[in-house]
Amino acid sequence: MDSEAGASSTSPQTPSSSSSNSNKLSWGNISRNLILAYQSFGVVYGDLSTSPLYVFTSTFEGKLQAHQNEDAIFGAFSLIFWTITLIPLLKYVFILLSADDNGEGGTFALYSLLCRHARLSLLPNQQAADEELSAYKYGPSTPVASSSLKRFLEKHKRLRTALLLVVLFGACMVIGDGVLTPAISVLSSVSGLQVTQPKLNDLIFLACVILVGLFALQHIGTHRVAFMFAPIVIIWLVTIFVLGLYNTIYWNPKILSALSPHYVIKFFRNTGKDGWISLGGILLAITGTEAMFADLGHFTALSIRLAFAFVIYPCLVVQYMGQAAFLSKNLSSIHRSFYDSIPDKVFWPVFVIATLAAIVGSQAVITATFSIIKQCHALGCFPRVKVVHTSRHIYGQIYIPEINWILMILCLAITIGFQDTTLIGNAYGIACMTVMFVTTWLMALVIIFVWQRSIFIAAAFLLFFGSIEAVYLSAAFIKVPQGGWVPIVLSCFFMFVMYIWHYGTRRKYNFDLHNKVSLKWLLSLGPSLGIVRVPGIGLIYSELATGVPAIFSHFVTNLPAFHKVLVFVCVKSVPVPYVSPEERFLIGRICPRPYRMYRCIVRYGYKDIQRDNGDFENQLIQSIAEFIQMEAEEPRLSSSDNSSFDGRMAVISTNGVHSNSSVIVSEEEHIEVITTMQSSKSSTIQSLRSVFEDENPQIRRRVRFQLPQNPGMNPLVREELMDLIQAKEAGVAYIMGHSYVKARRSSSFVKKMVIDIGYSFLRKNCRGPSVALNIPHISLIEVGMIYYV
């Protein structure tokens, strides 16, 4: 594995390798998973491993202070032990890590699985964009009961909309987690300085300085700072394990008896309603668990299982056991349980390690927040933002400046406003448990539709884990007035932003869909389109995967000349993590051959990065050339029926302009997967030869296409290929619509507020589509158009 790959074991070219390779027991695979397990400590477990800093303190705040006795301490530890055992170990490690989407995990991975197997997607024109992806693997026939449920969900759009809203609400809670985790982790770590009795304002100031430094370092990329993360977390884990073991032996070895669930029953019997309310503090012991599943794409399921089962789980259990043993003999130290349990001789080294570990845990959730924002944008539910790729080798390592500074401001506001880890913990618990609860419901659907298991198994899974999490969630919601309102407000705000953006985008798309240019009108204009066709290629960007956008009629009716070769480009996100380069382009023809008009659908997965590597034009020309030759060899793709020209498309495989190629026919019906190979005598573009002039291989590459002499080539194909090559040499222009979206005069007041104020504000302050698509500004032509929706 590349040393720079850091935490990533899954590349976009082989996204499904993590699941399949985990089952091979070769020595090479075992050593690889051990390395990945080591790396996962710094990325996945930073948040989970720092929970001992504040769990007991948060649990015994409030009404449970009246029950501060040895039995209550034993019961609280028993609750913590069984909570860690049932949810992180049983649910996530043994069950959820098996529900990967081609190696990827998280709520979006579960949703994408459901979209493919039960067709629950709400993305426009999704069928036209994703039907031919090889990642779409369907299982055996669905049982009758599952089949009825599947048809019911597919039939009712409101249910599919509700499912998407639940997923997005979970995503918003993750964003809230990105605000709360740094605040509670850093504030808890610096609270150890209270042993020297400093002023409270000094602690808050120190915490704010650390937080500002943490967010200021995000732009350099996690792969540059992650090297030190794993050793820090491992040192931290060893430290808390030794401390827990020491405290257990020194203070109260009888705490071992609290591993029995009998103490849980005894705890609730003695504390009653107060014990139920204290569950809002107990659940903080499992915060960060979702990262095991969400970060699956960077590792393998086996590596995460090894790290948790053999290191994280025993270290956390022993540490909580040691704290409970200490507190059972020192009840007055509950407010600073962790730091008071540290022997004086090793206090300052442990304090420094705790502070560093808290920063590591914060880093992991900030990175996850960036990934969530990008995935929401891929679903069309978040405004365009600047995405900076901080690693050439790890696609998942990104940095979003706008989101980073928003998180920092919110995090500082939370720290300064609350100044108390207990209040922040109340908010933190709601955010984390909501995400887990959403994941449980999605997993139940995955068991039915993806794993093809009995609906009773899914119901048992949902009833067991859902009921446990519902009890914790209900206890957390009791503390809404004591800080628990923060993640709810943050989630509602981000949901409101997502709704406005999604609503405005869909209305704009529907306008394009209902105002497409008539194909008959284009055919009546003739191949010249009633204007002069000049050399060059015009790439017309549109959100439509079928038909010709209305903006094209503005060109034809208002411009005296237009490009000889026209390509309608549609960039689509599909519900898979990654789309392989071999399946990136879907090429088709619009109008008969003399018109020289083509369609290209460019597909990206929800974790794909649209890199500005300069090869897009060359790959597109290469793909169109392959399609031209393939169309001549496949009569079923060509038709004399003019009405049929817009719709016949084929997947064109391009491995970059350096690649050799051959003709491959997909086993799937009506799909042709083509790759260009110079060495193959049976392919045209043995005939289409690329000559490379590398002025500087790291800065710029120019490509010139040429046709060699080939007497056997169809004259019409040769003429069309020559026109394509000449057009490429003449230059490529990118044409986009500069749209203004306004509500109709007859619209309601609420709709006018949403469209004219909310959506317009977001469009003006987000990145332009040309920047997001990496379109060179010097070659861009924008055409103004007003949409009345």
C-alpha cells in the first residue's frame, strides 16, 4: 500500500475490494489489515476513546446527585458496560459493518443501497443516468412479503420523500456533531487544570485558542497531520487502560461484580425516574461509534473489527471500571472523576496526552462533516461549495473552507455560551443517538431489500436495537431545555437550507424539462440549423439527461454562427460511492449524422471527486470517436427513424488518452462497453492515433488526434471522425446558462419568499456551476435566461 495513502485502503477504481479481501486469510491480507487497524486508531476511534473524560460527570449531574452511593456507581458502570457491548460491539462491529456499499459505509451508503435495490431515489432522470452501471448488482428474487413492501414504497412518492428527509436529518445531526465534538472534547481535556484552581475564564480562553488552532490547520489536509494521530491515540489507550487497572486494584476490586446485568436492574429499582433521566449521560460512552461505520471506505471491515474488539473495547471497559472503583470510595470527586482518579505523580503527562487525544477526536469528526456536506451536495440537497482535495491518493480527504469557518464560529459560540461540559454533553448525546436511531431504521430496510432476509428478522433487529436506542433518545430529549436544543436548532437550520436549495433546484429542473426544444423543429432547420456552422466544438451544459434544453433555442435564433460539432453535456450524481473511469461516459446521438450533435452523460458517485486534471476534453473526444465507430458496427444503435435519435446511448470506456483498447460487449442486455486500443486491428481507433506533446508532464499536456490511412474504413465514418478531429483542433468552447430563477406573479407569498429571497440568496453566495465543474474561464460562454417557476 502507498505510504501516502494513510488511512485509505479503498480506491475509487476498486471500491468493493474492502469487503471481499477481508475474507481472505492469507498472510499478506492479515498483515495489511493489521496495518489498517493501526491506522484506524487515529481516524476512527479518537472521539470514542476520549469519552471517559466526561461520562461519569454528565451522568451524575442533576437529580441523580441525590443517589450518589456505591450501589449507584456500580449500577452506572454496569449500564456503561452493557451499552458498549450491545451497540458498538454487537450492532456495529458484528452486523452493520457487513452492510457496506461497495466498500463504503454510513447513512448515505445504506440509502444508496436502498435506492438501487428498491428504486427509492428521488434524483431527477436517475434511470437514464445509472441503469448501465456495473455496480448495480441485484440479488435473488425478493420474498413475497418483502416484495409487497417494496412495491408499496416505490408506489408512494411521499414515503420515498420521507425516507430522504430522515436520511438528511441524520446528516444534519452529523453536522451538529461536528460543532459539538470539538467543544466538549477540548473543554473536557483542559478542565483538568481546575486542580490548580484557575479562573474559569482562563480555561475558556485556553479552550478557544486550541479550537481556533484546530480549525486553522484544516487547510493543510488530514494526511499531513494524521501520521501523528494513531500513536497519540494508542498512547492514550494504553494510559487509560493502565489507570483503570490501577484504580480497580487499588480502590475497589469488587467492581468486577458489576459486570452482571443484575446491577442494571438494581440501579433502576433504586433510582427510578432519576435513573432513566441519567441515561442521557450514559449514552455519551458510545459517542463516536458511528465513525466506525462512516469511515469504512478508508479501511476494511476486518481492520475496524480487530481494532475495536482487541484494543478499544477492553481499554474502555477497564478505564470505566477503574473510574467506578475510584468513585465508589471517593464520591465527592464525581464532578472531576477522570482527573481526580489520576495519581499525582503522573497527572501532567496524562493531562497533555488527554488534550492531544481530544484534538485527534475532534479532527476525525470535522473531516466526516466535510464528507457529509459533499454527499448532500451530490444528492442535490446542498448549495455548491468549494471542495479542496488535500490528498492526491485519498479521494475522501477533502477540505471545505466555508464549512470549516462556519463550524469554527459555531463551536466557539457553544464553548463560550455554555462553558460547561454537562450542558454540551446533553446536546452531544441527542445528536449522536439520533444518528444511531436513523441508522437502525435504514439497516432494517437493508436487511429486507438488500440482504433478502425475512421481514421478521428485520423486525427483530429493529425491535431489539431500536427499543434500546429509543429509551436512550427519550432520556436525552428530556434534557432539551438544558442544552439539548442546540443540535435540534442546528439540524433544523441546515434542513431549511437543504430544503430551499433542493426545492429551487427541482423547480428549475422541471422548467427545463417542460420547455425542451422540439426535435422536429431541429430537424426542420436542416443540418446547418439555419445558421452558419463554424469549425470548433461547443460543449453545452445542461441538467437534462434527455432532450435539448430551451437555452439552445436562444443560440439558434439569436446568433449568426455556431460550432460545427455540438455536444450536450449532462453531469449526474448516481447513488453509488464511485463510478469507475471505464463507465464514466454515456454517449449518444441527437439528430441524424449530418447534424454532428451528440449527447454525453458524465456520471459521478456520491464520493467521487471531480478533479481538474485537464483530460476531460480528450477523454470526451475519444469517447465520441469510439461511439461513431461503434454505431457503424452496431445497426441497432442507428435508425432511420428521426424520432429515435435522442435516446440510444452506450457506455464508452476511457482509461485516459494513453490507454490501449479493445472492443468489449457488456454481458448486460443492450449495453455496449467500448475501450479504445491502438494495438487492436479490429478497432477504429487503432485508427484514431494520439500524438502527445508533453511540454511539462506536471503542468500541461496537449493532445493531437490524427487518422491514419485505413482503406477499409466506412467513408461516412471517416468523414465524421475527420470533422471531429478538425473541430477539436479549432478549439473547444463551454456554453452554460446564466440563469435567474424567480417565482411567478401568481405564486403564493411563501413560495415567493422561498424562491425570490431564500433560493436567490443561496445561488448568489454559493460557487457558480462553471467553477464547480472545473470549466476553464477563458473558454466559457454564458447565456442569460430567466426562469419563472
